[in-house]
Amino acid sequence: MRALHADLHIHSCLSPCADREMSPSTIVRWARRKGLELIALCDHNSAENVGAASRAGGPVGLAVIGGMEITSREEVHVLGLFEEDRPLQAVQGVVYDHLPGENDPDAFGEQLVMDEWDNVIARNRRLLIGATDLTLAEIVRTVHAFGGIAIASHVDRPSFSVLSQLGFIPRDLELDGVEVVATRPPEVPQDLPVISSSDAHRPEEIGARQTCFLVEEATAKEIGMALKRIGGRRILAEQ
Amino acid sequence: MNLRDLARNLELEVKVGGKSLANEVRGGYAGDLLSDVIANARAADLWVTLQTHQNIVAVACMKELAGVVLVNGRQPEKDTLEKAAEENVPLLVSELSAFELIGRLHGLGLSGIRK
């Protein structure tokens, strides 16, 4: 078992609101420079840059978990993190089926899909900044149905968080944890694990907040076990 | 003014009502961020929102609101309906937008400012 520094919420240039510089190789370079061994790439409602980031990270010893930051109909952001690519693709399919609208790059920004050498290979035309018509509970259920981890994003923010949109965390919502980006708000129930991450939209923000986990290896499966405190795995510190 | 009169005047569809339709409405508050409604709504306000999540019932209870009106013809989720019936929280639906509905509520003498 070892201590592992992770930043589980990073956007790439696929998110319209992220810096164009957030290419797979730039993200990987900055993550290594900040001493991270594990990141999760979580673009808004899409996972199309996960493969490239993962391939860019491998050779330099950075593990990349595939994820998405999914927007519910209540406009709550939820991170879904997956061990394998196939369930991630399946959940992306569900999200796409429930995400109306087309992006206007002039209004919201470009949505670039890249390869691991930072070549633009496609532009995603969906309205990724928009909300799905799935309820928060449906999203958590869908993530779990495909074996993923569901974490409520930035619950200490005044917008797009479960606390800002819904006032408090519904008791029957089966979250695996909540994420803070600054300070832990008092409304988080004691029994929910709390992680810190950067929600980086620019290179220099990567690793600004991170979580140190005690795990066997740098995988989503291990992170899931640490959140549930299985076999001695746990969160060591939010920083 | 009570909820029953308002519902009749503004053609609101009553999803959950019962005895609580006699609730007196003393003012109004509009908002879709429940954290904001918790902070700013006052007891006996009519709450105008497009959120349909079941947490709206808990907030209405906690703040002792007169009732909740969903706008744009939005239908409450199943959990929300059940919870509202359980807690006796009046739940109504308007086909109008929030802007139009609130304008008409003002016209009937309701205000967001309490004297």
C-alpha cells in the first residue's frame, strides 16, 4: 500500500469553457510537474479526449482515469469515474441521448477532440455546456449500473453544485463521495467521503487542489475501494 | 388571499392540495436555486420555481411556505408528488412562464416585499 497523489477533476480542450491549451500532452506534462501520479479527465458531458490523455500519460508514468462531469436536469454537476473504457463509452452514449442542443463555438468556446500528439482530430458539435434531461438520481444510478464511481462536483461552489441547486444532499442519493475545491461546507453529511480536486480549466490550475489516497495502485477501482475504506485503503489527506 | 382563490384566478393546476389550499398567501418568492430560497423566502410566501426535484417539498416545509407553483407546465417528479402529499405541501402547476405568472400575482396584490 502506498500514498498516491491524485487530482480527479481536470478538463481538457473538449470542454468549451476550458483553455485551448488544455491538450492531452500539456495536461500530462503539468500533472507530472505538480507531482501527481493519477488524474481523472472529466470533460463536460463527454469523454472523447480520455483515450488520448491516457495514451499520453502512460509513457511518463501518469495514470489517467476516464471520466465525465455530467450535468443533471437540476443543473447539478456529477463526476462519473470508470475503470474500463467500455462502460465509460456506454454512459457517454446515455448522456448523448439525453443532451439536447448544438454548440455555438463563438458563444461558448470550441470543443476540440485531440490525439495524444495534440492534433485536432474532430470538433464535438453537441451542446456540452448544456444540461441533460436526466435527474441527479438517474445519473448516479446510471454511473453505478456501469460500475462507475459517482462524486458530486464542487459542493462548496455557489453554482452547479448539489447544495446550491437542491439546498441539501437528498438522503436517498447513493453518492460515493463529494468534491470540494476550496473549503468543506457544513452541510455535507459526516458519512460521505470528501475529496479535493482542482477542477482545472487551465494548465497552471492542475494539481492546485488534490487528494492523497492510500491504495495499492493507481486505478479507478482502487480509488473506489479507498472511498469505501476497503482493506485498509482510505483517503489520507485533502490538500 | 388563499391558495384556492389564486389557483382559480390564474388557472393553476392543483397537483397536491387538499385542506392546505386554504393556506393564506402573504407574499411571494421566486428562485430555482434551493440554497437561495432557503436563505431568502419567508413563511407564507408562495414559491414560484421550475425545479421539480423532491427537495422542493422539504424546503417548502422548512420555510413554512404557503405553497409551490411550478412554471412552464413542468410536471413534478413522482417522488416529489408523493412527498408533497405526505407532507401536505400544496403543489400547483402553471402553463405560464415565471415572468408572466409573477406579473399576474403582483396584479392580484401579492408582493415580494413585506411591510
